[in-house]
Amino acid sequence: MRIELTGRCPLRRRELRVEPVDRGRLVLDARELTFACPLELTAIVTLARSAGDRKTVLITPRDGGVMSYLERMNVLSLLPEGAVIDGELPFGDRKNLSDRLLEVVHLAGQDEADDVVLRLGRMIRTHFSPELRGLVFQAVGELIDNAISHGTGPLGAFAAAQFYTGRTSGRQGLEFAVCDTGVGVLTHLSRNVRHRDLDTAEAALLRALEKGATGTEEERGNGLADLWRVTRHGGVTRLVLRSGDAVASVVANRDERRCSGLTVETRVCGTWAWLRVTSPH
């Protein structure tokens, strides 16, 4: 299988560009990648680590800045043993940017998750107002908890984050992504008798966005619903979920919330989540 990673943030698109090739290989072709967000970083590692017996080949970006970013964010070091990197490797000094970056990290269990929560907590306190800190932290924590408690498979999950200053885009905000290799949203929610009516991954993703939706009997699932309160302070929030053969997207701006779901051709194992919270000016 060959997956093309072209342009800006290709894995946020509804359809992935996938071509069949030698069944014994997974080729991640990033030659034309011009911008990678935390979702690309975590998904590349997740795809490579979940390729099983297939040999993974990463064709590096032609853009030296993008290639350096992949190296800086631990993508190369987290590829599975035996993976082939086709292209030049950058070498550079790694500055401490912990106030803005969370390099891709492997969430193999609760200890790693707790460490990530602490690091993200410091980042959120640095860049968000007191009114927003708790809400943003709760939403990010919900995504992490879902990944390690319900979604994680034998390979665990992978997470990354970056705070964008807005110097080039004019949009200051935090992006966070976590990709797990678990059973997926449909299977998880179907474990709860209240969700036995679900029969597609698309319906499951839309249900997961509702307050209180969970695959357990516990009172859970409120973090994502509470996130929309962030927008009452003037920010914009966007969440994209991908699981199985479906994608769901929510955009919230003040009191307006737009939610959509779609069944797509290309399936993914587990669940991918990407969140962006744009700070009010």
C-alpha cells in the first residue's frame, strides 16, 4: 500500500490518497508534503507501527524545512525497527521549545499519559487565559483518556501538540492530535447497551460527539461536549475524528456549532483525533 502525503495537512482531508502496491510494503510518500500538523506526525508513526509484517518505507519530503520538522518532532526515531528512510536526513541542534511543542510521544500506558498531561498543562497555562485553561485542559485530557482507556491496542497510542503563535497565519492557538491502534469508536460504543443501535462507523463518530456518550457503564464522555464552552469567550474550536471508514468534523464559533459525518473509502485502524483551539484576540 502506498499513501501519498501531499500539500498542507493532507491527513485532515476526508479521503486519503492510497494506491495498492507490493502487499509486503507500506510506502508513506511524503515527497510533496509542504506542511505537517500534529495529526500528520502522529498518524505517520501510527501507520508505520501498525503495518505488521509489512516493511515500512518513508520517502522524505523534498522541502528541507518539513523534513527537519519531522526529525525534530521524533517521527523518524519512532518508526519501527527495519523501516527504510528514503531521502536525506537533516542534522541540527534541538532547542528546548517545551512551551510550544510536544514532540510525538508513545502512550504505552498510564505513566506516559500522566507525563503528557503534565507537559500539556504547562503549555496551556502559558498560552491561555484563566477563563479558558480549564476547559482546554479538560478537552485534551478527555482525548488522551479515550485513547489509553478505550482505544489502545497492543501498540498503544501516539500524541503530539504544538502551540502556534500566529505570526504567519494570524491565528494563535493550540493543535493536539492523538492516534490509537485500538478497536475503533463503533466497537467501543457498541459495548454499551444504550448504543447497540449503531451499525456504521459514521453513526458511531457522530454519537461520540454527544454529551455522555461512552462504551462503558460509567458516567463519562463529558469532556468533548464541555469544550464548546471555549467558544463563548470568542475563540474557535475544530475537532476532527477518524475511525474505521468514517470521518466526523465539528467546528464551533461562539454559539454556532456545525457537525458533519462522512463514510469514506479508506479505513484506518483505531481512532485518530485532531483538535485545534484558536485563542480569542
